Amino acid sequence: DAGITQSPRHKVTETGTPVTLRCHQTENHRYMYWYRQDPGHGLRLIHYSYGVKDTDKGEVSDGYSVSRSKTEDFLLTLESATSSQTSVYFCAISEKDQGATNTGELFFGEGSRLTVL
Amino acid sequence: GEDVEQSLFLSVREGDSSVINCTYTDSSSTYLYWYKQEPGAGLQLLTYIFSNMDMKQDQRLTVLLNKKDKHLSLRIADTQTGDSAIYFCAESPSGGSYIPTFGRGTSLIVHP
């Protein structure tokens, strides 16, 4: 299994508070992603990173920021949590190039369940 | 609209075959994937097919690819209760992007 850990795995917080979710990998993969999963919406990309200090927005980036100061860690921050951000958040990692031995597979963490009251 | 579409639910009896269908839009995708998500867990790659193939078989799993119609299917033979999960279709990045596109997922429910 790919070495990806997410923390915390569960969090309950109140509206207006800041929240940071951490994704840590031991695979030295260049690409890291944050998704949220909601019923009826599947997986939606929030932000992604293609290297240290290189990040970009996904389709649902409003209200979220990210940082990647080193290869192994990708942080997702909700500056002021809202109830609409109640969700399960997944981190994923991959390599870029689809060479002979790389199929472009994404490896996912176990998820972080966030409840905003 | 979505780039990758799949039905949301499928219910089958144990021992029957399950067929999960998916349509995609990017004809230049190199790989097409099926991911499985068991309850309370993250997604894991179940199988994939290279775009120059029509079919791939792996034990109980058969993937069929119709490039002309941009249609992908996953057949699970002799479906077991342990196959109950959400199955996501995805297409590989193309055109310099490295962001795969996922469908919304199909919840497979297997009845005893």
C-alpha cells in the first residue's frame, strides 16, 4: 500500500473556526491532490500540487487554501469553516508521466471526515 | 456537463454478474480506470485498460472499451457480497494535464 496518512481522521468543529487537514506521504511522489466527497457529487477536486510550493486550484477551491513546503506534506486549510464544508476529504498522490511502468494511478488516503456545526 | 458519466446505483443478487457502465468524452485519454471504494475507506485502483485495447480480463473482472462510442464497462462475474462498494470510472489526463477525471461513482449493492 502507498504510504499516505491523513490527519485528523475525524474532526467536529464550529462555524467560523479555522481547520487544517494534513496529508503526509512517504512515497516521494511529485503530485498531491485534495478531493472532497459528497453524496450525489462523487469526488471533486479542491486543490492540487505539482511540486514543492507549486499548487493550483481545482473545481471547488473557494473557501480553501493549501500549502506544500516539502515533498511529503500537503496541507489543506479552511480559514473559516462553514456548514457547507462538512464532507469527507481525501488526499491522493501520483506521479505525472505515464511511462511504461506508470499508469497514472492515483493512490488515496483513508479520508478525513469533517463536520462543521 | 460531466466529462465522465455513470449511473448512480446498481443492485444485483449474489452469484449473478454485475455490469457497470461509463461514458467519457476525452478521446485522447491514454488509460481508463476503475476504482473501488469500500465503506469508510479511500479509493483503490481495481483495474485499468490501455486505450489501444478492447478488452481486459482479470479473474472475475472484465473491462470492455468501445472507443468509437467512448463507452467503458466493468463486468464482475459471480458477484459476491464483498463486492458491495462504490465503483468509480476515471479517464487519464491528456493534453499535458495530470488531473484525472472521475465519474460520480456507482453504488453496487449485492443481495444475498
